[in-house]
Amino acid sequence: MRTIQFREAIAEAMSEEMRRDDSIYLMGEEVAEYNGAYKASKGMLDEFGPDRVIDTPIAELGFSGIGVGSAMNGNRPIIEFMTFNFSLVGIDQIINNAAKMRQMSGGQFNIPIVFRGPTGSAGQLGATHSQAFESWYANTPGLKVIVPSNPYDAKGLLKAAIRDDDPVIFMESEQMYGDKGEVPEDEYVIEIGKADIKREGSDVTIVSFGKIIKEAYKAAETLAEDDISCEIIDLRTIRPLDIDVILESVKKTNRLVILEESWPFGNISTEISYQVQSKAFDYLDAPIIKINTADTPAPYSPVLLKEWLPNSEDVVKAVKKVMYK
């Protein structure tokens, strides 16, 4: 298999789907003339033209609403946010229109729309540009939420999202666009709602998703030196949540650590913890530990930011705690 960057996987997924279906178009800030703020739509304007790769004003409320309306009229828009921090400006259109229209119309309108762009922190960008809203959107019935962690998953899941007849929130990371990974040249699609066991193990289950899962991989290598075998599950899809894969793993390892780049109150880790203790309590040999950011806005200071974000050392400590070591 060839090795390509995350941004190239995103561009390939969109381009392949746009060649397949003329109703698909891309719209957002700097997606056309500039080839995308992170070069994730490079070359697409040249291939598809300005009617299908559309630069917008800085007005998320406006172009999110246009996307929803066009989806109601038979199109399949891809709406790119320069960052999901800016999606807050258009959150009324996403939650009160896209997510609810199918039910409110009695099934007369499907909303086949993808909202995509970066999530979470990306270095020293300050408090208003470093937020993870996966749990916000996953809390909304009618939305599917996807957060891939590598180029292979990103391409396969984005193609599935574009083909889906319901609204999908597709969250990437500014710090992953340059990541490289193996991606087949042949077409493939990854089913939405299926977690993936990235590393098999027997002593403890670590659940994570998105770019922060890299810290779990580092921790697993460190822990292997102490003969602690970690099973790592990449959720890939947040909603629908593949709880069955997690439960089967916990029944094998009897311990669970959840790593998530989000504030600690009411997040994805909280939901997983509830479901596991509800459905597999008798299999647990230790309390579940969830690792999140500090319960504050993201700091700008590099020293404070390092303390704010979870890291592999936090994962090692948590695993040893559930192992009683």
C-alpha cells in the first residue's frame, strides 16, 4: 500500500465521492482558491470548478444554513469549518435544523450533509480555539459523530459519511493533517459505528479516539516493558457508540482506562463508564479510570498547556493503578 498524509486521505475521499455523485459539493472558508486552510481540498477547485467547490464569507451561520437547505432539496453538501470552535456560530442550524428535520417533517426530508473540520487543541491557539465538542454533538439525537485517528480510517469513514442519508459530524485535528499512513489505492468504505481494536492485549483495556490515542500507544509500549499487556480500542465513531467491542474487551481484561481529550464533566468517557459498569460490573477487578484535560479553558502558556493535556505518563499511571501496581 502507498503511504499518504491525513490531508490527502481527506481530499481523496471527497474527490472520489464527488466524481461518483454530481449532487455532492464542498463549501466553506478558503476551501477553493486557497486549496483549504489545511490543504485538505488541494486541487479540487481545478477538477470540479467553482460551482462545486465554493469559497464562503466568514459566516458559519449562513453557509451552514445554506447547506441544510440544499440537502433538503436533493444535494449532499460537505460543509467545512476551519475549526469546530467556529461551528458554534452555526450550531443552531446543525442542532435545530439538520439534526431534527427528519423527525419534524415526519420523514419527508432526509438531511444528507457532512459537517467536517478540526477539533480539539492544536498547540498554542488559546482558549477559544482549543475546544473539543464531540460530546456536545454526540448528545444530540439525529447526528452521527466520527473522529478518526489515522489516514486509513479517515478516508474510509469520510466516504461512508458522505454517502449517509443523515447528518454527520466529522471531526479531524489540525495536528494530524501531516500524519502519514498506509491507504489502499482501491476503493474502500468503513462502516460507521464500528470501533477498531488497534492493539490486542490481556491485562487492561484502553479506550480512546482522535489524535490523543497516540499517547495510549506510547503508554502501551512503556507498559510492555513491565510485562503489562494493553488492549487499545479506537472508537472511531462516537455516535453510534460501539459499546459491544468495549464490553467484550473488558470481560477479557477486567480493567478499563479511558483516554479522551475533553473537559472531564459529562463527556464520552462518562457515558462509557456508565454503560460498562451497568452491563459488565461483575467483570471489573478495579474501578474504571478516565483521563481528561484539566477542568479549565485551554491555557496559552506552553508550560500550562502541557499540564492541561493528558499524556502517556498519565496513561501509564492510570494503568498501574487499575493493576494495583
